[in-house]
Amino acid sequence: MADPDSADSVEERESRRFLKLRLRYDSYSASAEEDYEKLSEGIAEFDVIGMLTRELRKTRVDERLVRQLVKSLRFLDDPVRDDAAVSLVRNLNVLYPVFPTVALVIKSILVDLAESARTEVSRAFRELIQTQPHPGNTGDRVSVRSR
């Protein structure tokens, strides 16, 4: 990967810096609370929703960046996380290359979402399972979705 300082645009520089962020968090660590706060603060330095929105507007997403953005949703504040989760399920047609990551992260944050967001996310997944017209619905991706 190229140096973030040699990026062509501010957005590209931000994306490259974000990809260097390590999103590992051990909830059983002796310093779990402190680690979580540091990670949340690190993520707060970035416009996660803005970067995700830019990727969703593309015809082909940057899979590596989108995976990192989706994984970072676990560390966002509640209302922002709710909106992002709803946005993800509304754009599954664009996100099919990273569908397993989206499904697993949504599963991990589902209980923390506001009721309205949880309802919309659940509805979208039920609809996807029932209709299955989308390229992400093949083979192993169906089993990930049905977990």
C-alpha cells in the first residue's frame, strides 16, 4: 500500500490512514475498558459514515476499505451506528462482495440497535432470504446469512 501522505486526494489519504487502524479489541483483557476507549477515540478521528457513503455510491466498492468500515461500526455511538446499520442493509446489492462481513457485524450489533433500526434490519434480511435474487446468495454466503 502506498504512503498516506502521497495520496491523490484528502479522501484517499483518510482512507489509507483508516486502513492502518487496528480494530482488534479483547473484551477479556485486564485493560479492556481503556482499550475500548482508545479504539473508539481512534475511530472518532475519521469520518466513518462519510467514507462509507462514498463507497456506497460507487459501482464497485473497495472491499478492503468497506470491510474495515463495517467492522468499525461496533465502536460508533448508538444513533450513528443505528443509521449506518440501516444504510448497510439498504445497500446490500452494492455490498455483496463483502456480504459475510456485513452479516456478521450486523449480527454482533443487532441487540444494541434501537428498536426501529433492529426492525428495519431484520425486515431487510428476511426479505433477502425470501427473494434471494442477488449474487451474494450463493453457497457459503447463504449459510452465513442464516446463522
